[in-house]
Amino acid sequence: MADAFISYAREDHDPAARLAAVFEAAGWDVWWDREILAGQSFDEVIERELAAAKVVIVLWSEHSVTSSWVRAEANDALDRGILIPALLTQVTMPLAFRRAQAANLITWQGQPNHDGLESLILSMEAKLGPRRRAGAAPGRTPPTPAPATPLAVTPPPAVASSSTAPPPAPGTGTGTGDGTRPRSGTDDGRPVAAAGAGATTVSSSGDGGATGIVAALWGTTEKRQRTLIGGGVAVALLLVIAFFTLGRGGGAPATITVRPESLDFTVRSGETTIETLELTNDGDETARDLRWSVTGGRFSIANSSCPLTMDPGVHCELSILFDASESIAPEIVSERLLIDSIDTGAAVVLTGEITGTRAFGIVPEAVDFGPVATATAKIVSVTNDGDTPLRVDARLDGAGFEAANGCADEISPGARCTVTVTVAGSAGGSAASARSAGLSAVLVVTAPGLPERRVALTASLLPVGDSARITGITLSGSTYVVSFETTGFTPALPGQHVHFFFDTVSAAQAGVPGRGPWYVYGGGSPFTGYGSGDRPGGANSLCVLVANPDHTVEFNTGNCTPLP
């Protein structure tokens, strides 16, 4: 298992390869190449290597900040306290990772003397400890270091000169004369190897600092340092860089191209629409473990012909659905489609414009059928109050009524349709056997995405047998003129007749053995036996019931009507 795990976006392959070469040459085991052997599960390999790593170096760039893979790996490292971030470009790191100081590699192109690279190496040291490879690892100098033992390298035949400068003492390094940055042996408490006209020396007890590591790996223009490094090491390092830079196949890496680069949708509120994207692998390598997701909830993948593994030159299509079925007003929606794989990725901006307003009105908001003995129908009107066509549905919540929806077709803006509601009446239903029925139900009117509207329905079913019903009351002077009708009999005394009474008297008290008061009546309509002076306090309605010759009453055979 590796000491270090490098997390990066596919587009940052080259700097990741250079860093991996530096770390490996220094003695660290690094996992960074996302090549998975045939038969292996990519997710399992990633999780295993990530879990085993002692540090995770995350390379942030404009590509990696949008990569779901890099974010997931960085989250895992942050939770475990092993995250070492580095900036490849001038970007803002995701919010969760900004507390950690990032090494600045923005200007690093592989040069050995670079502050950001030094900072990164020192962070590696702090978490991993001394390197395992001699001469390549920066260690820590004790408080009182012993004098370094020079390792002399025999130079080629010397050029004649008037004098030869003695080698500088360990810990007092000077400029190298080849453009590398001068270092002082006391600037950070670590001895630094010096190079000049005399013999080249490398401290055998000190480590030379982070700069020393890189200089030893990459070389300088000094002939003696080239001799020390050796041609073989330099050639091997160049081959490593060329291997990762050019790619194993020698061609362009997998590149997913999306056409068009953005999608614009226009749809009326309450509707949906679908547009199609074409994906092509324009690279020379296979794009593996291809995935896609949408950042919001108004767009979704309706259909896909894209495989999880896409070979070079392969085309496929993604169908994107924009759902405005729940919208009721104009709106602009913007989301992103993210396409990602092990090797490549892309992002597509999705913009949807919703046009039109949807609304509807309903009249009346309540329907009272009153007492009914036969089937009776009433109309509920629905109006499209918006500026887009509307489809309306109607259903009944409750029993005893029927509804015929005349709004099944699309209603144009400003147009009206009707729902016919029918109560069957006692003559056609089982309610007659109970001699009373108070019915109630709700007509529910709906349109896609709009709040439902509810119309209360009520009715009183009259028995199929004898019944009486007040149809109207007027006031003539101080006299109530009460129009009424009877079914199944003609009021007559001493036979079957009717009792009139105010609603301050209950039905049980409106006939024998009740105490009333009630008014016995055996004549035809209108009834004029009561006047305003007879109206008791608190009375609001006048009621009627069918009465038998013994002046007992038949419950639920009449009704009550408000007094004027």
C-alpha cells in the first residue's frame, strides 16, 4: 500500500505525474495512476488505496473543484486529518477545505528551487517522517549538529588557475553560480551543500533541506553535480516524465465532447419538454466508468443510450427532461448536467424558460340542493383565469351525488366549462326507506400544479311517502304568507294534516305528546296563521311537518325556511 495518494482531475495529469516522480525518487510510495487492471472494480481499488494512504495530496484547479471524485477523496482525507492541499491554478477551493493552508504550485513547472514545492515536501515530512532513500530525504538537523563529513568527488583534470578556493565549511552555503537560489546554513537551521570552484561536497549527516532533495534529483549545471547524480538517474527520470506526459498509448487521452455545449428549453407552465445531447469520445483512449447527474430537481435524465465505458470515436445520446408541470407563473430555471468518468469529464448548462400563468375560478363555491324527492341537477362553472390553456379534472369525495365533467377538453384562456352535479332523490334510492336523509359531499376540481378547489354539496332527501315543504315566506303587513306544497296527501282535518312551528321548538315537541307550541293546519297553500307578533325571541325560521289525525308528527317529512 502507498504512503501517499494523489487526488487530481484528468486535465491535471501532467503536474500529477511530475509530483509522483519527485515523491517516488525521494523514497515515498505513491498511488496516483488511475489505470485499473482488467477484472478489477474501480471503486474498490480507489477505496482500498485511499484507506491505506498515510497522506492525501489534493491538487486543486479549475477542473478538480468541479470533480465529484476529487471532492469525495478530499472529504475522506479531511475527516481522517491527512489532507495536504496544493494549488495548481488560481482558484477558490471548496468551502469545506479552505481551513487547510495549500502549497502554491501555480508557477511550478518542474524546477527544483520552488517555494511551493518546498512547502509541499515539508508537509509530507511532517506527516510521514524521514525518507527511506538515502541522500534524497530531507530530515531534521539536531540542535547542535556535528560537522558534516565531506564526500569528495574526483573532478576531471583541473584547468590552470592562479588560485583555488578552499571548500566552504559545512553549514555556510553560498550561491551555486548556476542560477539556483543561494541558501544560508542558518536560515532554517539545516546545513546546505555548497558548490563552487573547489571539490563538490554533500553532507553525510545533514539532509540538505527540501531544495537539496530536488537539486539532487533534477541536477544543476555544475559538472561535478551532474557527475554525482549520474547519467543513469537523469535518463531514468526523463523517461518517467516522458512516459506520463505522452501517455502509455502515445495518443490523446479520453475526451468527452458534448454537443451542444448548453441546452435552452422553453415550455408553458404546466407542461414538460425533452431535448437531446450528443456525447462523443474524441480522444484516443477509452473513457471508463462514465456517469452523469443533474445538480437540481427540475431537469432529469429521460433516456440514455450511453454506455458506462465509451471507446474512442463512439457516439451516444442523453435525453434531458425539463418538468414545468407544477409551475403556475413565468420563471427562469438554471441547473448543470455533470458528466464524469475516471479519465475525463464535462459540464453542460441547462436553462429552462417557463412562460404563461395558470389559474382558474369556480362558481359557486357551495351548492345546497335543499329537500329533494326526485333527481335534481345543479351546475358548477369553471373559468380559465390564466393566459395558458388549462386541463381541469373533477371528482366527488362522498356518496349520494353524481358528477359529469364537461371540462375534460383543454380550456382556452378566458373560456368557461361546466361540471353538472346531480343528487338522485329519495324516489330513486334506498334513502326512502329511512324516511330521512341528510346528504353531504365535496366536488373536488383540480388542474395540474394548481391548488385544488373544493365545492361543498348538501341535500335533504324527502321520503317517498307523505311529505310537506315550505317553498317561500313573505310578510304582508304583520302577517307571514307561507307558500308550501305536499306530496302523497292533501291536508284535511280531522285527517292527515300539517303542523307549522318556529325553529325555537324541536321536532319532538311539535306534536303530541310534545308541548309545542305548534299550529294545526288542514288547508291549502298559502298558510297565513302566524304573524310577526307571534315570532318568539331567537326564532329565525318557520318549519313544517306532516301530522297524523292524532296530532303525532312524522319526523323528517318537512323542512324549515328562514323568516323575512
